[in-house]
Amino acid sequence: MTPRIHKLSFAVITLALVLAAMTPTQPSDLRGQFDSPVMAMYMSENLSQVHELVPASDTEQYRKLTWRWRRFLIVDLAFLAAYGWMFFEMARQLARLTHAGILAMVLAPAAAVADLGENTAIWFALSGSAFWAGLIKPFSLTKWGLIGAIALLLSWLFKRAAPLDTEEKLVSMIAGVFYLLTAVIAAFGLWQHYVLERVLTPLSLAILLQAYLGCLRRIFP
């Protein structure tokens, strides 16, 4: 693994942990079988659904909750930049092995842009914009669809790892399986949206494993 991918993997993991710690307060009853208020926000279709998560009022509590969401979105900018760059660098590695890597190089920044659009829509929806509230879900589904496609393509990358019968090969194969599982769950989640919350587990494990592979420094040619 290149040193850059290694560093970006750790950056993504670190920022993901920071965002998990910053998750805004969860309402007592979330719609659509969601467990997280963040995913419920990502799947908001209109301003009234945004207000279910951040009830509009002229109170100090509302201003504090709005600020928590905005602070979350600001940190998420660093996160989307980190994972977009990481996926792009991995796609460059894949492009050395197959033309599918070129497609992944296009999809990686596209996913980050869709994520930026999602954050922008949420930001203005919190200010009461019905227009931007209606764009949250389309941006979010686009992002998750692209991430699923990227994960599918990158799962091929781990087939060309270290020689057989080595620890690196075993870990690499497991990471590839987690990327493939990420793609399958993301595809299903485009129809059953609450399933998208399950994407984060295999994706996080795949990135953790590739960070470990980076420590071994003998994975990608």
C-alpha cells in the first residue's frame, strides 16, 4: 500500500470516530426504522421531516440543536474530502491492473461531490429552505449508490495482494470481502433505505484492514 493511502485510511478512521462522537441528539421515535438521526436526516424528503429531527422554534434549545447539526456538517466536510481522496488513490492503484480503475477514479470525486451537495442541502434546510430540504434525499441516494459502486470496484484490488499462504493475503482477501459486502448492502439500501445504516460496519472494517495492511507495507505492487 502506498504511504498516502495508508495515511488517508487512518485519517478516515479518525474522522469517522470524531463524527460518531458528535452525532446530534436522537429523538425518542425515529421514522422509517432508522436507528440514527443522521441517516434519518439523510433520507428527509421535505422540510417537515427535517423539523421532526430539529423542531423549529424560537428557543435556545432549537438554536443549540441547530448548531450541533451545523458543527457535524462542518467536520463531515473533512471526512468527505478524506474518503474521496482515499478512494481516488486506491482507484489509481486499481487502474494499473484493470480499466475498471479508471471508472473508480471518476466515481470517487463524484461521491464526494454528492456528499457535499447533501451537506449543503441539510445546511440550508436547517435555515428553513423547503427547496433545499427536497434535495437532501436525492443527493444522499446518489452518494450511497456511488459508494456502493466504488466498493464493488475496489474489492477487485485486493485480489492482487501478497503471495498465497501469507498473513497479508488472508487479511487482504477479508478486506476485499468487506468491500464487496458494502456494495451489496448499499445496492439493497437504495430500495430499503434503513438498510443503508448497515453499510458502515463492513466499510469501516474494510478500511481498518487496509490500514493494517498499510502497516505491513507489502500489499500493493
